Amino acid sequence: MRMAQVSGCFAASPVPLSLLSLTTEISKQRASSCFCKKCFQKLRRGIATSQANLLKAKAASNQLITLNLARCSASDDYIFFHHITKIYAYQNGGDIVTTSMVRAVNIQGCLPEHLSHIWAGCFLLFKFTPSSAVVNLDVHDLLSFITKFVIPLANHSFASLSQCDPILDLLRQSTEALESVENHILGGATAEGTIPVCFCRSSTNSTLDANPFIYQDLAHLRATILDTRARFMLLRGQYEIGEQLCRRALNIN
């Protein structure tokens, strides 16, 4: 039944059993104990490629289909959850489930195979709606997610001239998230409430303090996003905004 509980975070399309299984395992770890970095690295090495867990997921999916909570998909190793099941799961999932889903996508997500679920992860992580649940990622995972998915999504959109408005919104949200983390590094956050919702500490000392080079990676990624946004603005004929974004990117570099 835990697979049904995490289903609400995924897009309204068939869910790959491997991704669903990984989300379930991560949520179990987070619910049972403090989700420390060492444990998460173990998940990266083992659970993501475990054939045994995939077999368990197939058996569990058959039970869900029998209980009429889901139905078979035309694709092998995929399952389609009914809309009512997803709504109930999302309303009762909480922050642990949403964070687990985004972490699983970050580990195992693949473009374009998991495109709709990657978009779902983006909506959860960057809180496109005020009612979105909070997703807590450490800075390494935030940078990894943006590099692996946000930038490629933007480049594909620019090349195909499709989905420009949602991509621009996604790039803007990503910029704001990175700026919030950067301000926190530089001492701009004086209270817990000013720390971005997608950022969390992995230990008593911030993850930022453990790696003095993370600020450089963060700044480089922010410059890349600003440059990408500038290209979109120039394409849309908004030259003044594009020039401003270019200047911001050049100042960072």
C-alpha cells in the first residue's frame, strides 16, 4: 500500500515501477529515521539498481490492480493509478512523500522517458502553486536537479520553440531558489524563515560549510540559467529584459 501512498506526487500518466519503487524505499527510510547523507548514498548505490526491489514492485502493483486502485499500462513495467487514488494519496502524503519523489527523480529520472514525472518534480520542488507541499533538498541535490533536468528542458524548448511560457517560469523559479541559497551562504539569511523551502541542512553544520567550492558551482549554474533566460527574451523580442539578464550573467562570470 505504500506504493499507492506515494502515487499522488507523480504526473497523470503511467508511472515506471522502478521509479515508484525507489520513491517508496526512500520514503520508508525518511519515515523510520533521520535521513542522513550516508544512508542516502547507500540508496544511490543499491536500491536504484536492485532487481529484487523491482520484482517486489511488480508483485505489489498486481495487488493494487486487484484492489482496483490502479490499472495495467500498455507499457511493460509501468502502472497507471486512478485519479481518485492519486488525489487521496497527495492530500495525505505530506512532505516526506513529496521530497522522496523528487529525490527519486533526481537519482533515476531520464529525459525524455520520464518527461511528465520530471515536470511533476519541478512543480513540487519550486512550488508553482501556494498549496504545494514543501520539498526539502540539500544544496548538492538542488544543483544536481537543475543541471540534469531544468537546463536540458530549457534547451529543448528553445530549440523546438515549444512550451516557452512554462519554461520561462521554471527558469525564473530556479533563479530565485539559487539566489536564496546564495544569500544564505553569504550570510543574508538571518532567520530560519528566510531559508528557501527547497533547501535543508544535512547535519548540525550546513552542507554549505562542508564544501567551500559549492558557492562557485552555484554561481556558475545561476549564470547559465540567466543566459538561457536572456536567449528566450531575445527570441521573443524583449530585448531590454534580455540585455539586463545578459549583464547579470556576465557580472557573475
